[in-house]
Amino acid sequence: MKANKLMTIGLAVTLLFGCATVPITGRKQLNLVSNSEIMPMSFAQYEQVLKESKLSDNKEQTAMVKRVGNNIQKAVEAYMKDNNYDNYLDGFEWDFNLIEEDVMNAWCMPGGKVAFYTGILATCQDEQGVAVVMGHEVAHAIANHGRERMSSGLVTNGLLGGVSAAMGENPSMTNEILMQSIGAGTQLGMLKFSRQHESEADKMGLIFMAMAGYNPEEAPKFWERMSANSGGSETPEFMSTHPSHDTRINDLKAQIPEAMKYYKKQ
């Protein structure tokens, strides 16, 4: 009964407020939150992470991460402009940093704030591998997955009037939803996206890296290396918020022909 009630509320809110459209995939998503509401919190959290972390002093690796980030940024901006999605980048303040820590992690917060960790570079191997990860993480921000998570969280908790109204109705819960949606309070600021969001970011990221001049055929190879490095400890797909490595690899291979249409070798 509770689930049915929430579905009914969600449908009513969707019809009342309308939906946003994700670039490239065309998927409709619930949108109760504006970039002007989510991005200031995102930027503040990013600065906090940088303040509490040690940036890498490896100039070559740092330059590579920034170079790949800038290349994908330019490609994304050009695509969005050419396809009348300019407003999707309102408020973006791109930044790319490499953090010295031996963890297999990278993320992009709403508004284009990206962090790579040195622990993932061995699996990336080279600039092409970095582009696989960078394209995927940037795709989360372009698809507004954090904003969608916020919107869903507000609906689930019966806060239907947007962030401002929710703050007045239940400020503590609303603040908790906002913080969770940008990754604040989770390990290393990492957003725990759904399988749907992960698969969508894989598809979009493949195209973004191709637009930037990186070979999309490298994406399955990266995930094959990631699978090998997991040592067989991967969580079963039905218990995980991420697609299994095998599912991800097969899906990426199927999407390569479409991505190759955008590929122009550097």
C-alpha cells in the first residue's frame, strides 16, 4: 500500500511539474530541484574534500588528468551548444584535480567538479583509460543524476513543493536529502548511483570520450582490467547498485558502433 501510494504521488508530481530530458539518451527524469539550489552545496563539499586531502605532486599525472578533463569539457560544451542544451550547463564551474590516495575512485559532483585518486591510475594505464573514467563521471553531472536523486528523495519523503518549500516544512530532512544527493557524508564524497544511472553514464561517457578524440574501444578494456583487479570479490549484480563487470563490458561493446560515429582521432 505504501509503495503504491508513493508511486501515485510520484506520478502526480511528474504530471504537475513536468520532466527534464537527459541529453543523448532522451530519458525523461523527475526535476523538482534547480541547479542554483544544488550547485552551491556541491561546490562547498568539493572545496571541503580538497582541503582535507593531499593533492598529487606528480606533475605528469596531474597534467594528464587535467588535460583529459579539459578535452572532454570542450567536447561536451560543443555538443550541448550544437544541440540546444546550453541551459544544462548553467552554473557549471569545471575543475579537475588528482588526489594522492591509494583508492580506486573518481567522481564528478554536480556543476563539473571532478576528483581522481591516484589509486585508479594503474588500472587506467594511460590517457585513454583516464578518458574512459572521466567521460563516465562527467556524464553523471551532465545527466543531472544528483539532481534527480534529490527530486526522488523529496517525493519519497512527501516533500512535494521543491527545495525552498521543503526547507520550510522539514528543514533537517531536506538538508539530509540534499547532502546525500551530492555525496556529502558518504565515503570520499562518492555518489552511490543506481544501476540505471550507472548504465546511462556508461553510454554517455563512451560518446563524450569519442567526441574528445579518445578511442571508445578502450572502454571495455578498462573494465576488463577493473574486473581482473577485483580478484573475484565483485558483489552479485542483483545485490549491487552497479552493473556487474560482465554486464557493463557487454553493454559497452554493443554501444561502440554508435560511439564511433563521434570519434575523430586526436
